[in-house]
Amino acid sequence: MTVYPELKDRVAIVTGASMGIGAAVARALGAQGCKVAVNYRRHASEAETLTAAITAAGGQAKAFACDVADSTQVQAMVDQVKAHFGGLDILVNNAGINRDGVSWKMTDEQWDTVIATNLKGCFNFVRAAAPQFREKKSGRIVNMTSINGMRGKFGQINYSASKAGIIGLTKSLARELGASNVNVNAVAPGLIETDMVATMPEEAKAKSMAETVLGRLGSPDDVAAVVVFLCSNGARHITGEVIKVDGGQYI
């Protein structure tokens, strides 16, 4: 593991961190010495297990329940993190869901829920955290998008639209916060071995894996390593970018 000493004691929020990619990011930041706020909505026991593991490994972490789609809850969580840890240095917007279906059969609930969680949830945290970053004149924001937000995906018009929106949000935010020395980037995973992927039909999973140049599934740790790098001084001159972690699935 690459060690970034400058990350020690930095305060990081990771949304949707109770499992999958979010949990891997939280563990990786905790291993770097960050104080990690683990956000979750439903999976309380998983979030508590994760914070216990980070603490047992010598890090600092605390779980915070919050629905990212609710702006009032988001503001309250950001305030609680500041009160508990003393500030905020890093925001990783990872929370996301899918409710797949073709456009002509998609319900309002399928559309609205995905957009509210994936895109509005990202905006809610950005809006709540930006004043702290601007006041400190420093910060790192990493937003989780997807290669399907770049290329589209049959049966995922809501998910792809939400992830494409995150790319536009990332680039606009990089322009808005650049003068405050805040770097804003996005990471676009391809097929990653998570619970979400585990529910895919085997035929669809095999087809997606065949698209990759490397011929394999990625792991949450593969994504976490890129997120940690973007939070480090090594990425001090990178902003407004979208970095794919997809094994060459979309070239």
C-alpha cells in the first residue's frame, strides 16, 4: 500500500460507506490515518462493524446515519462531523443505487429514487461541505460516477443519467472551488465485484466481463486506491477529471 503521510488526521466523509466500494474507500482512508465519517442509511450493523475494524487497525472512525437524498439530514450530518472530528478535509460522494428498467416501462418511482439518491445526494453533500472548504482554502472532493454515465447502458436510463449528471456536477464544481484550492474529481468504475454486481444475471455479467481488456472483475480496493491518490498531494494539480477504473471495459 502506498502511504501518504499528508493524509494523517485529515477528516473524511464517505457516503454509502457501509459496504462495497464505499467500505473499501473508508478502510483505505482510515489506513492512511484519516478520521473517517462512515455514512449509511439502512445498514447500521455493517457500518458499525466497519468503524470497529478501522479503529482496531489503529484508525479513527464513527458511523453516521443519514439519507443522502434528504438535504436537512445531510446538513445535520456535516455539522455533526465537524463537531465530532473538528472539521472536514475530504468528501467522497459514493452513495448510489440502481432501479433498472427500460425507458418505456420505467416508473416515476424508479426514476425519481435513483436521481434523488445518486445525483441529488451528491449535490446535497457538496452544498453542505463547500462553505467549510472555502473557509479553509483547501479540500478534496471525489465523486463516484460510472462508465455507464459516459457511454450509456441499455436498461439503465435512470442510473446512466444520474452518473452522467455527476460528471457535469464535478466539472462545474471544480471551476467553482478552484480558487479556494479545492480539487474536485470523479472516479468511474466499470464492472466491480460488489453486492450490486452479484445480483446481475450471469449472462449479463459474463458479457460485461468480456468487454474488459484485462478479462476480469475489478475489486473495491482497486477503486479505493485511486480515490486515496486523488485525496493526496500527488494529485494536487488534478481537478475536474474523470478517471476510469474499469480494466479497459470502455476505451
